[in-house]
Amino acid sequence: MSPEYIGLIGVGFLVVLLFMRMWVGLAMAVLGFLGYAAITSIKNALLVAGSVPYSALANEAVAAVPLFILMGVVVSNTGVSGDLYHAAYKWLGQLRGGLAMSTVVACGGFAAMSGSSAATAATMGKVALPEMKKYNYDEKLSTGAVAAGGTIGILIPPSMGFILYGILTEESIGKLFMAGIIPGILEILFYIAVIFILCRSNATLGPAGPQIGFMEKVAALKYTWAMLVLFLLVMGGIYGGWFTPSEAGAIGAFGAIVISAVSRKMTRENLVTSILEAARTTAMIVLIIAGAFIFMKFMAVSRLPSWLADFVAGLQLPPMVIMLLILLLYIILGMFLDIYAAILLTLPILFPVIVSLGFDPIWYGVVMVRVMEVGLITPPMGLNVFILAGATNTPLGIIFRGIVPFLIADILHIALLVAFPGISLFLVRMM
Amino acid sequence: MPTMKKTHFIKRTINSISRGMGFIAICILVAMMILTVLDVFLRRVFNSPIPFSLELVEFMMVVTGFLGLAWCAMSGAHIRVDLIVSRMPARAQGIIDSLCYLAGFGISAIIAWRSVMESLAIRKLHTESTVLGIPIFPFYWVVAAGFAALALSILILLARSLKEAAKG
């Protein structure tokens, strides 16, 4: 049996184990180990099992994982989300649909502190939905805005998606972060446009709030400026090359703790909860990183990825057609898989194909993460929708219907990013 | 019954091992943050970086990452894809989960065992970190400890799903 064939069988069995709801990290480790043994020898596979988990983790870049997670959980546990929302509301509230727009903007602001979409949706949902209910907003619009706005969490840096992509492909995490900024801001604008159009055609969806004076608007920023400064420090430091992404993560986490302590939002209890949560999430991601690196060893000896790259090149299709097929695959994967799992599962197989087709790996990272956001709000597994439904007792059907206009915006936004790589790469080229 | 007491005792022991390791993971995570912030601060402001910061961070990452594994397993937080199995009858779920936990136990035990062997091999080579000269071999023990505890935690989960499978 040729190694490529064994590789293919291995991928098949991996899918089976995943559907048997085996932990993703261990499933990859098991098949990576068995596949490596089948192609080389048991002895070599045992060497891989003993050395790869250590070497996968003993890497400065991996330290970005726990540190940015810590920053995100501190921010979400200390009520910064409320401040962001109220500041955005003071500026946009008097417009029709203004509360929903504020939600999206606040989601973007929260995304700049947190690398997780689920956390963004859950935290903003708690703050924004009661307000929108108070002002008689249509339930479809309000939940749709939170669920869709939440997906911005992994596009605007810091982003756990980019960190994992960088660790696996050895692309620069800093460049990926920079590449996510403009697309993330554009996504916010797209969602605001959706809300604007919806409320223009039907004013009862989102009634306008009272007028608010300019001074009050400025005053509302007083609670958020510290977080803005922290974001600029963290990202500016990466942009200017003052420190590495992991160091930026440490500064971000430390800064978030200091800011919430100074503004008296930090209790000992939520500091402890935050650190516990960060350590647990880290362990969860570490297991899939270790599994993915063992699986990558198997993929490398099977030569399946390079065979796949040759095969795809032999199809004589324009690269863009292949790219669209791959993106379609990611939309489907995103519907079923956890986003971190999807990244770590597919990159060992597909990344060489992307590179051999001549696509920019940084641009591809942005588009891939953006495409998987869609899976967070589509049936059957739309994670953000489930989180919201659970947190607010809104029926799933209502949220899914509320999502539809935002999905249309998603498709246009993705098309724009694919058609004009410069949108993603502009800041990277300036670095 | 004495056997009940015994299994209870084993469960409690495994639980406390995983929590103890989790506690170390948490402390190291906090230390890692403080060390890195200090290093950047000293480097940018006083132009005198901590020369060993980078290698310590790598070691700390190994400790904080692997010692949290078992604790994460006991709190049911590891990522899995549950599309089909949860819709099956309880007994089928028990059987499928048992198979997965068995495989998971196997690979975790293998990684733990081989990390010990790797540690012994590296010890002979006297591999050390560049600045502080910290020997690297003990950190393979950390990997081994993390995966050994993970394997033990999986045993508890395995026992639970076997019970489910046997109910019928």
C-alpha cells in the first residue's frame, strides 16, 4: 500500500472517530500515531509520541494562547462589555435601529480584547438584549445582531483562530493580526448597513431612542478609553515590532487586570474565576495542538498533502475556482466543527495546496477564519445561536430567521475580501 | 461494600491529582504573564532585558499546558464534535464512548510512557537551555505526568460509560 493511500485511510478514520465524539486532540493523536507506525515502523512512531508533544509546546509562539485567553476572560468577566455598549449607545442610540448598531459596534470593541467569538456573543448578549427588549426591538433583529456581531470576535485581533493558524503554519501571528483589522472593521460596517436598511424599510423593527447631547456623548467614552489605549498599545507594539505577539498577550492580560482593578470592577472572586477559566481553556487547546502536531508528522510521511497539491494542479482549473471550492468546504466544516478544531484538522492537509496554488498565506488565513465565522451562525451547529438561545430563552427558529439578512452581508463581505486581497494585506505591507 | 469504598477512594485520588496539577498550571500561567511583562518593561524602558525570559517562557508553557490536561478532562471541557452520538439511545452512547475512551487512554498512556523514555535518553545527552543551563530532561517528565494524569482521568470516564453500556 502506498503511503498516500495510508494517509487517505487515516483521514477517513479520523472523520469516523470525530463523529464518534472522541476528543478532537486525542483522535488526531491516535490516528497520527497509528498512521506513522503503518508507514514507517512502530519504533519510529513511539519516538514521535515521546518527542512531539514537548516540542510542539516548547515554543514561544504558543505562549500567545494562554496569555490572550487570559486577557479575553478578564475583560468578559469584569463588565467592560457594559461600558462599551453604553458608550456606543450614546453615539448611535438616536438612530432607527441604533441599539442594534451599538451592539455590533460594541461587539467589535469587545473583539479587540477577546479572541473568542462565543465569548463575544455570550457577553454582549447579556448586556445588549435586555436593553433592546426595553425599547421594543424586534426579537429577530436584536438576537440576529448579537449572534452575527459576536462572530467578529475571531476576526479582529487578538484572535485565537489566527494564533492557531500561525502556530501550525509558522506564518507570523503578528502579520495575521494586522491583516484581520481592516476586514474586521469592514464587517462591522456591513452589519450596520444591514440594520440601517432593515429599519429604514420597517421602522417598528428598531424604534429610535431619545436624542443625546454632545457633551454626554463625550462623557460616555470615559469608561472605554482605557481599553482603547490598551488595544492600541498591544497592536501598536506588534505593528511597530516592539514586542512579539506572546509578549503583547502578556501585556494585554496584565493591562486588562490593572484597568479593571483601578476602575473597581475587579473582585478577588472574578479574578480567580478568570484565571481558572483561562487555564482550563488553555489545556483544551493544548490537547488539540499536541494531537495536531502528531497528526502532521503522519501527514508529512504519507506525502498525502503534496499528492493532493499535485492532483489539484493537474485539474487544470483556475486557482480561484479551487479557492472557492476550498472556501465552500470551510463553510460546511464551520457548520459542524468547533472552529479551533476545524483549523487544526484541515491545515495539515490543505495548507500545502494553498501555497502551491500561489495564494498569499496571510491573506488565506484571514479569508479562512472569516469564512468559518459563517458556520457559527448557520444551522445545524451555529454555536453563537445556541449560546444566545440558552442564555436568553429565545427559540432557535427566531434567531436563525433573524440571522438571514446578516448572512447576506457575510457573503458580500467574503466576496470583497477574496476579490481584493489588498484589504487584508494593506496593513501587513506597511509593517 | 469494601470494593465500593476502594473505587471511591481511587476516584477521589485521581480527582485530587488532576486538581493539584491544575493548580500548578494556574500558578505558572500567572508567573508567565508577570515574567513576560517585566521582561518587556525592562527591555523597552531601561534597555536591559531579562536574558533568560524567553527560555523560561518555553518551559513554563510546557508546564502550564500539560498539567492542565487532566483537570480539563474532569471538568468535561475537551473539545469534541457531538452531532450524532447524543441522538442515540443511552446504551449505544455508552458503547461508543467506551471505545473512544479506551483509545484515548491508550494513546495518553503511550505518550506518557514514551516521554519518560525520551527524558532518559535526553538526560544522557546533557541537553540544556542556552542561557541558564537548565537541563531539559525534567520537562519531559512534566509531559509524562500530564498525560499519565489524563490517562487516569479517562479511566474514570471509561468506567462511567461502561456502566452506561452495561445498563441496557
